[in-house]
Amino acid sequence: MSFETLLLDRSDGIATITINRPEKRNALSAAVRRELVAALDAVEADTSVRVVVLTGAGEKAFVAGADIAEFAERTPIEQREAMEGRRVFDVVASLPKPVLAAINGFALGGGCELALACDIRLAARSARLGQPEVNLAILPGGGGTQRLPRLVGHGTAMRLILTGELIDAAEAHRIGLVDEVVDDGALAARARELAGSIARHSPVALKLIKQSVRAAAEMPLSAGLALERELFITAFSSEDRVEGVRAFLEKRTPNFEGR
Ligand code: COA
């Protein structure tokens, strides 16, 4: 599979998707969004892929947001059409495989929202994050007003979204927006290491874990606990569970087939 705006590498159970428009700070043009959805569909269908890493090309940006040049050319009706259908943020969030964001530089607007849709966020020490849409007299439209407060709390989310201020990786870590800060040169290796430590597990378990933890943000506790119990029984019914338990008792490494 080849793309104009992305690089897709698949090895060792890890798919790395690199948004590759460094000259435009990896801004999310319509083409990038379309190709991202296609790449995510491909890695979903590929049973050799157990974990996805999302990152940006170059040293400056993860993703510097929506393509502002495209905004300038669109009517409101065209903008509505662009925001309808399958949206990349939702495709990432609902992908039945864990997705790690390796934030290698600016993650602004839709870039921050893309990271928010991921399951784990690693940031290079020099990365800067923010929701600067207010500077353009708009608001986050890729889930930022919903996912950011769930992650960092109402007041902190409001401060970021109302001021449009950018924060560095250390501050993003302090408020819980990123999970780990890594020295710039070590980000890709650390993302791969973390992805690898996830990829060795059963894909059945990984899928059900993501489904259950994601449900926590949407469900009342009692419904979430009931769902967790059902998903536990689903995992318990898998061949991988039988293999995992047997391998433990036989003191050997399990061989998970994803069934
Ligand atoms: N949409 C479209 N093009 C963008 C872009 C975006 N979101 N972000 C950067 N670019 C383009 C610039 O227009 C410039 O293009 P040009 O070389 O053809 O003039 C190129 O990328 C480099 O940008 P530049 O501003 O020169 O790089 P920088 O390293 O000095 O600054 C940013 C990087 C990310 C701080 C700055 O580009 C920026 O503030 N971008 C907009 C961020 C934003 O508001 N995002 C939310 C959108 S809702």
C-alpha cells in the first residue's frame, strides 16, 4: 500500500503510521485525513498488526492542526460535508487495537485532538501542545471540547481552549495530557519499545481491554462494570486465554494466535 501523505511501516506486530507533510508541519489536509482512514482500515484488517504508533515526519511537528489553507477556501456547507462521514479521530478511538501517539513536535488543534483520540501519548521533551482554534474564532471540532476535559478536567481544558495557549511537554505531562516525556532523540525508540511490550500480548485481550477502558468515559459505573464482566467472559472464552494459562503453568512463553 502506498500513500502520498503518509508512510506506513509494518513490522514485529507494530504498524507505524507517519504523517508525512513536514513542509506544512503535517497539517491535516483532506488528503491526509482520507489516507489516515485508509491506513487505519488496512492495519485493522491486518492480523499481523497488534499495536499502532502514530507520529509525524520531521523534527518540528506531530500535526500542526487542520489545514488552515483549506479553511480559507470552504463555505460552511463544504465544511459540514468535510466533517461528516467517518472521521479520523473516531476511527482511531474505535480501532480495535491500541494506538500510541508519539508526539515529536507541535500537536496543535486537530493534531492535539488526534493525540487525544489515541490510547497512550508519549511526547518528546521539545513538543508543544495546545488547542489554538480560538485564535481563528472557531473551536476544537475533532473532539477536543469532549476528550480534553475528560482527560485533564474542566478547568484546565477550559484554560487551554479559551486562551489558545501552547504548553510544553513537561506541563502536558503534569496535567495528564501526555503519559510520558522522552528525550527528543529517544522518542521513536521508546514508542517502539512500549508498543512492543503491548504487542506480545493476545490481540483478543488487547481489543477487549481497549473496549472496556474506553467505555469508562461514556458509561455510568454500574453499566461499565456489567460490560467489563461480559468482556471478561469473552476473553475467558478465547483460545488465547487457554494458551496463556497453560503457558504460565508450564513456565513457558505463550504463543497467542488471536483467537
Ligand atoms: N495549516 C496549513 N498550513 C500550515 C499549518 C496549518 N495548520 N501549520 C503550518 N502550516 C504551514 C505554514 O503555512 C508554512 O507554509 P509555507 O512554507 O508554504 O508558508 C509551513 O507550514 C511552515 O509553517 P511555519 O509557521 O513557517 O513554521 P514554524 O515552525 O515557524 O511554526 C507552527 C510552526 C505550528 C507554530 C505554526 O505553523 C502555526 O502556528 N501553525 C498553525 C497552528 C494552528 O493554529 N493550528 C490549529 C488550526 S485549527
